Amino acid sequence: MAASSQIVVDNVSHLYRPPRGREVLALDQISIEIANREFVALLGPSGCGKSTLLYLIGGFLPVETGSILVDGIPVVGPGPDRGIVFQHFALFPWKTVRGNVLYGLERQGMRKEEREKRAMDFIQLVGLQGFEDSYPAQLSGGMKQRTAIARTLAFDPKILLMDEPFGALDAQTRGLMQSELLRIWQRTPKTVIFVTHDVQEAVYLADRVAVMSARPGRIKTIVDTKFDKNDRDIHKDKGFVEKVDELWSLVREEAIKAQGKRI
Amino acid sequence: MTRLTQSGKEIFRYTPLLLIALAWEMVSRLELVSTTALPPLSEVIVAWIDMIKSGELINNGIASLYRGAAGLALSIAIGATLGIVMAWWKTVNLLVAPLVEVFYPLPKSALIPVTVIWLGFGDGSKILLIFLGCMLPVTIGAFNGARSSEQVLVWSARSMGAHKLRMLWDVVVPSAMPELLNGIRTALALSFILLVSSELIVAQKGFGYLIGYLGANGNYDAMYAVVLSVAFLGFAADRAYLMIAKRVLAWRE
């Protein structure tokens, strides 16, 4: 495992310091290794620090305790080797769909014709042809997230960080987006770290699911969840259902703890 | 159809102005007020046409508009930059914020004699005054707007390879745009106020000079003609500005 690990998180703790009030230990001695082209879900109750861990790997927050290596190099800041997709899309509202998708390509200094073509390819990949000149305000939630995914995939990061990307979508759209993500992932394989609190989503999408405990966030256990992604009826498969149940009970304990602490 | 009713409504909105114009003409014609204090509107219009023909209004108008445009342009360029830099670099904010707070409530017309001492009676003192008076609303708009830029947008740009200055230009500036444009609108109105008041006090040309000069010589119908011209220009500038701002912010839908 270690030899082929692309991302190595070693003993990382993180203190959250709110502008007012006491500091909180958000992450406590997290260690996890993720292989090249692996799809890993971080699953846990709200406030367990799973997004914080993602932001640390993304380089958006400073690693103060422990270390995070990506391809053997310590993370010191954000970079185009790690693309991110946020829950609330984080599209540039003043840019059209095309403008958003082009942005990363412009930053890479790609030639004009080349980047225009590439942007259109990815807009097509997520099924948004005909909307290239729309502004985000004119799109539905699902379309916004497709745009965000196209924008991130277009500049071809090796690693895709996804922060509850379907959390703001309605149930039907979410289901569609999940299978679409798998389809895209199979076409352009990347290492994916996917944060979610939806158990079924985690089991369906990921190769492995890291279950996190209530605050302070620790990795409670890592469960293998490799299923046939092309099976349309996988949700009814006995093994799948049992796996979801198993993970549910693990998460429920933590959710109850989290609630208890808040009251 | 809808467009017709729309513009019909727009015109209808301004009928009170027409009523006031009629009332003005009547009270003056019936000599309900002294015609020196309020010459009939029709005579004001005649005076206006004469001044256009003689070039008096145009020449003074160009002088004023040059001063106003230069002062406003400076205040927008420097004010917006200052506001964004303050929002992004804490030390700059710590240094500059107290100055802004103290200077903001100062009536800028109090600086008219000061700018004259510094730069004399010509264009320079007016441009400086308008610049000083209009800068802070722009700075404050840019500052508040820039501070409201979303963390995730900043992060997105950074993760796509934008270095810090690039990100500032690509994310913080457009995020600041709605509030910045509001600040500039305030500055636009202030620029007219400061322009005319500074020209009234010390100038050899310009709208304000003309108003003062004509008034002092008892040429009241011409004086009113200039006052109305300035009022109309201010109104037209604001409308035009709103249209431009709406286009710039078209993405907000």
C-alpha cells in the first residue's frame, strides 16, 4: 500500500480557532493513505471535521500538526494538482458557464483555440451544451454543480476533492449526479476524496469509506466498499444493503454522540 | 405593446414636473411673486437659447465637465484601489481606517479655500476638491464589497492556479463590484455639488461661475437657465450611470 500511496496523511491534528470563543480540536491524529486513482469517501456526522481534513489536503488551511504528502511532497498551499468541488458550487457568478470552465485553463496558459475546444468538450461531458453562455444565476442547482465539476475536471487535476458536492441538491438530482460522476470518473480516472454524510452515497461511489467520529474528528474505521459500479440495481444487492446497514450503525453512534455534546 | 406601456409609464411619472413648470409660468405671469425673484419660465427658456447661441453656456459647460470628469475619474481610480487594498491587507487598513473615519464626515466644501491656496484659481483646485470629496464613498464601497468576497471563490481561484494578485483581480474586484458601483453613484452626485459650489466661490469660468456672475448682475432669467441646465445634466448623468451599472451587473439577474 505505502509504496503506491499518492496521498499520505500522517498524524494530522487541527485546532479550529473561531474569531470569538474557545478554540476547538477539530481533527485529532488523523492518518490515512490513499492510492492513485482510488475513490475514498470521508463519512461522518456534521461537524466531525471531514471538510476540514479535505481543506487541509487542498492546502487551503495550514497543516500545523502532523504532515500531508501528495506524491511525496508536503502540501504547503493550494495547487492545480488538486481540484476542488464545493457543496455550494463556488462558481464565479460574473462569468458564464464557458467563462467558468475556461478559468483554470487560462491560468495554465493554454492557447486560445485549444482551451476553447477543451472547455466545450467538458461542457458536453456534463451535458450542458446550449447553456455555455448562461450565467450561474440562470441555472438550476444541478446544472451549477455540473458546471463546477466541468470547471474542475477541465484543468485536469490528478486529485479531485469533493466537499459534499451533492448535499445542496434535491434527491432526484442527487441520484442522477451520482451516476454521472461515476460515469465521468470511469472515463477520466482520478484520485477522488469525497466528503459526505450520506451513507448510501458513500457506499455507492467509493472504493473505501473512512468513517469519522464526532468531534474531535478521528478516523474510527476504514471499510472496503468495492461494488460493481455499472450494476443499475446495485442498491438492491444483498451485500450492498448489508454494507450500508453496517456503516449506518457506525455513523449513528457518532451522530448520537455529536447531538449529546451539543445539548 | 408592453414596451409601449412601459415608456408611457415612464413619461407619466414625470407629469408632476410639467405641472410645476405650468405653475411656475402662471405665478410669474400673474405677478403673484416678483418677476425678478422668479422670471417666467418662458423667458428663462429664451435666455437659455440665447446663451446656447452665443456659446456662453457650452464654453462654461465644457470647462465644468472637464473638471468634474477629471476629479471623479481620479477619485474612482484611487478610491477603488485604496478600498480593495484596505480590505485585503490588514496593516494598510490599520493605518488608513482612522484617517478615513475622521475625514469622512468633514464637509468637503470647507476645503474650497484650502485647495485654492494650494493650487490657485484654475482647474487644479476644483479637480483636487472633487477628487478629495468623491474618493471616500468609492473607497468605502470598494472596501465593503471586497470584504464580502466569498472564501470558497478565493479558494477556487487559488486551486486553479491563480497567484495572489491575479486572484485579487479575478475574484475580489468583481465581488466588490455591486457595492463599488453604489459608492461611485454617490460620488457622481457629490461631484456636481462640489463642482458648482467651488466654482461659485472662486472661478473665472464654469457653471458655478456663470450662476454667480449672472446673479450678481441681476440677469435672473439667464441665471435660472444655467441652474436648470446643471440640474438636467446631473439627472442625465445619474440615469446614464444607472444604465451602465445595470449592464455591468447583468450577471446578477
